[in-house]
Amino acid sequence: FFSVEGLCRDIGISHAHLLRLFKSEYGDTLIGYITKKRIEYACFLLATTNLSVRAIAFSCGFSDEIHFMKTFKKSVGVTALQYRNKKS
């Protein structure tokens, strides 16, 4: 399981320093980047599998289905089910 704290420990820098480095290098926050990648993976799963939204939420690292659904709609502009229906 991935965690920012584990990454910081592995590379030997503080959490704050990692966040500053990431933002200056990539122009996005680390959390924003991770969330974007999780949503991209969710889109892939919605388009290519019949997994439930709940299963996809957990597969993408969200611990709460409701949080996933809100984040997905905010990021993509439609609900996960609307996205799946458009892609099928």
C-alpha cells in the first residue's frame, strides 16, 4: 500500500519538503496528482469492466464510496454510472 509518509521515509526527506519539491517540479500538489491518477484508473475500469462502482472505488484507493463518487463527479463532470453508460 502506498503512503506519502512511507515515501518520505524511503527517500529520507520530510513530508513538507517532498510536497514543496513536487509542486515546484510538476506544478500540481502531490495529493492532486494522486487523485487525478486514481480517477484516470477509475475511468479505465468503468469503461472496460463490469465491476460495481463500490469495487472500483476501493480498487482505486478510495476508502469511502461516497467520497469516490463526489470526487469523480467533480473531476469528470458526470457521475461514474453516467460515464460508464456513455462509454458502452
